[in-house]
Amino acid sequence: MSFNTLSLRIQSRLALAQSARQQSGSLIAPCRIYRRHLAVAANPETTGSKPAIPRPSPPAGLQIFDRAVKRLQRDRAASNASESRNVDYLRDEVADRLVERLYDINRSYEHVLDLGAGACHLARALHKPRPPLAPFAERIKHLTSVEMSPAYLSRDDDSALAVPPSTMKMSRVAHDEETVLSTPVAADGELALPSNVYDGIISAGSLQWINDLPAVLAAVNRALKPDSPFLCAMFGGDTLYELRTSLQLVDTDRLGGVSPHVSPLADVRDMGGLLQQAGFRLITIDVDDIIVDYADVFALLKDLQAMGEANAILGRRKGLAGLGRDVLVGLDGVYRELHGRPEDGGSGDGTGIPATFRIIYMIGWKEGGKQQRPLKRGSGDVNLKEVLGGEGRNFGKE
């Protein structure tokens, strides 16, 4: 099969997908931005969609990601501190938007856990002034930051980006966030971090690398005090779909098959079901698309490596993002052809390519005695037909 035939097929599939999204009203309007300058397009995908359907949990011990490799990637990213700080734009933006959601919850916190802290992105965002509001750090007495890479966790201790002193006490724990809430550390079964003690748990851009996500969410629920929130932001859905489709085409043309170069990611409906399964109540989920323009595909891959966000799937190929020289040669041109034009979401000026990062934001509450609860079925005393002014199924029909 020729390269041109494959290209036409991929373009045809993209056109069909774009047409379907337009008809469903869930097409994201492209936002033109350049590297280190972010813009966010609200995604109406969660509005009016079908309720989340809980999906079965993966088998116990299922391993998708190599956690040792992921720690090594973050260690290497932290070893070049200046380059690593230069690509903080994505996680800093996610942390800022999580803090904005914290302001919507009118309460103060004794002890908050930052799960997957990275280079303390959330701690810095908590100290950022947001006039006329005071920094949110003033509402937290103690923040515990957990990160699997000690080098990444302490990357900015001796720099101008160090977390500023404040009334908020901060402690750090170098431990794998996948097991920190459930791994016994003593003969008596004591957990690495205590349970039922946190007034809030926050995770900003780390949970997409967890193998057993249902187990971690259940452990988070156990660690929270009753009526306490869990706030999370993770990459999911169509993140880097431009890179995925381009790699599929180049792999098929050059290697005769497709290899997993980009990690599998959870969908927004998957997360709703998993939170319910873990015991959370009053769940709220929304989605943002952050679109970043890069000079070329090599700049994108370099930034992903500097972030410590390179591929960590078990059985992946070695090399730059698992790509061979013959694949890299054609990747940039295919990427530009499929996604670089204005109608494909590109800048259209031939100087950059877009990369989409879909962020799933979630808020779930541990069940508590003071929480609002729905009334019992059949206890309503107002007829919905009277409120809507319609006649049941015939409402709105002529």
C-alpha cells in the first residue's frame, strides 16, 4: 500500500470524526497559541452527556506502566534543572487552575496531601496572590507533598522558584504516589501515610501514570476525613491525538505496523465511574483543552522528555520516544500535513504545529454526615410536567 493512499485514508477518517463532533456540538474551537503561552478552550463534552457507567476494575496486579522507568525519567529531568524549569508551563497552568477551583470551596484546611507533587507546582500556585483574594496558602496549616522522584521534589530548593516561607507548614515525602497510601512499612501494618486524617487531597497532573487507578482512588477515599474533598487534574482523552495519528501513519508506512508510542489515557466518563466505584459523592467533572504551538515535532518530543512525561509503557521501543531514525524522518512532515493547516487546527503559517493536552478536572467528596443528600424517590410534591409546561413525551412537539 502506498504512502499517499494511507495519507488519504487518515485524512478521510479525521474529516469524518470532525463532522461527527460538529453534529454533536462537542467540537473544540481551536485556540492559536505558541510555546509557553497557553490558552484554554472549554469542552462542552460533559454537558448533556450520558451518565457515567462504572466499568470493571482491571485485574489485581495489572501493570501497564513501568514505574521504575517513570521515576528514572523524572530524575533525569530534574538533573537538568534549567531545562526542566523551562518546560514547567504545562503543570504550572494545571496547578493554577486547580487552585482556582479550591477558592470555590469556602473552608480552611488543617492538613492537605499533594499526591504526585512533581517540583512542588501546587505549593507555588497556593502562594500566588490573586487580587483581591489572598494566597490560598493562608487557608492551609500543613501541606504534605508526595513525589516518587526525590530529585524532582527538591529541584528548586536553592533557586528563586523555591516555595516562599509562609504560615503554611510544608513537609515532603519521597515515595511512589501509587503505593504511598496503601503500602505497609512496619510489622504491625502501619501505612506509609496515615488514613482518615487529611482534610483534603489534591493531585495535579500525575495520576495518568498510575497502573491500578481504582485501588489508588479507593486509598485516597480512605485517607480523607469524612466530608472532605479530593481534587484532581490528569491528562486524558484526546491528549496528543495529533501525535498519535501521525505516528500511526508513519509506523504503518515505514514499519508495516503500529507500536504504542503514546501512553493510553482515561476518558472523562471512565473517571466518573471510577470515582463512584471508589465511594466518592457529589462528583463534579469538567474538561479543558490546552493547545500549545511548537516549532516542529522534535521540539514537542524534547519538551515531553524534559517534563519527565515521555512514554513509560511496558514493552515500549527504545530511543527518542521509542522512535527509530526512519520513523522520525517522516514524522514531522506527516504531522504538518495532517494537523498543520488551519482547517486541521494548525496555525496555517507553516511555522508551527499544534499539540492538544486534554485535562480532566475532578472533585469528589468523601461521604459524611453533614453532606447534602437527594430526597427519597417518590417524595417530591411538585409535578415536573407543570413546571415545564409540557405533556410528558409530547413536550416540545407540535
